[in-house]
Amino acid sequence: MPRSDRLFEIIQILRAARAPMTAGALAARLEVSQRTVYRDIATLQARQTPIEGEAGIGYLMRSGYDLPPLNFDAEEVEALRVGLALLARTGDSGLHAAAERIHRKVDALHGPADWLQVSSWGAAPDDPEKGCVSIALIREAIRRSVKLRLTYRDGDGRDSDRVIRPIALVYHVECQLLVAWCELRAGFRHFRTDRIYACAVLEASFADQSATLRSLWQEQNAEDPAQAMAPEA
């Protein structure tokens, strides 16, 4: 998490807290060290953010400190809450964690809405301890337009090694499809992320081709959606 985002997150956590929070508790929420929390708190205090407390005791935001409200009406806020909750169903743990951070910010500004409930049923989380490939890693490769080397297992249980140029992710309820130009097949292919058993980011960039590839894939998808969105056999 970038430091600027982390500082904002500390403010939001302390604004919502009903009692002083220790550096250890903040560190656990932010997934950083306590030393990092101490430095961030000192930075915020130096910027006149009204945080009271000290190391070993806990920190509390002085009452009256507020941030500009989000300019959403009630329906928009509820749509945002439901959309954020639905991200838990994608199995993308990185997006889920980001959604929880945003949800806390919305709650801090608008109050909780426990009556809005969304089922978490959907794709299994991309837990690396269970051998799953991180979807966040795939998203980063798409953003950076760098190639991936992956091991893919098809529906018949056969493994193949591929070098691909990832260009998009399509989220379904039960799985995600990674859209890529496959160098092995010399064409567009859709890989179910739950069938990717190894994935490494390569240094080879295709930034000068990514927009063109995405445009060509979208044209193909528009002409024959069923065929274009079929996963690799």
C-alpha cells in the first residue's frame, strides 16, 4: 500500500475507533510493522492531524476532526456498498482487501448499514497457501503490459507451459477468465485462473501492443461472444 494511502487509512481507522488503538492493532490492520505505524503517526501529528496518545498506550483521534463527505446520494451509497461486498465473490483477495478498506471509509462518513447483506458465495479465494495463483499478480502484469509464463491445466487434466501477453480479466461468479494472446497457440485464449498452477512475471514488455491486442479481442468478442469467451479447453 502506498504511504499516502496508508496515512489516509490510519485517519479513517482512528476516526471509526471507539477506544484507543495500539500500534500493534494498527499494524495488524495495515499489514505493516509497528515501527512503520510509529513513523506514520509522527508524520500525521506533524501535519497537525489531531491524533492523541503515545507508543505503548494507544492512539485516538480527537473529536471534531472530519474529512469532506463523499458526494453520493443514498441510492449511490447503497449501490457502492453492495458492489464492494460482491467483490468477495470474485475470489480476488487483493480486490477484496481493497473493498474492505473502501467500505470502512464509507462507514466512517455515512455510518454502517448492517441491513444490507450480500452472500459471500462464489469463487474460492486465491489463497497462495493452497497453491492458488494470486489474481493481484495477474492484474499487475496486465497494468504493466508484461508477459507471463504459466502452467495451465485444461479440462482433461493435461498441463501445458505457455508464454502469454495478458490483456484483460473477465470476472464471473464461479471463476475468472484471463484474456491473453498465447504465443504457443498464436491467438487469443481465455484461461480460467483456477486452472493456472504456476505463474511467473517476465521482464519482456509488450506495452506497444497491448492497446491494439485489446481492441482486436474486443472486436472478436463482439462478433461471436460465445466463442470469444470460451475458456481454453
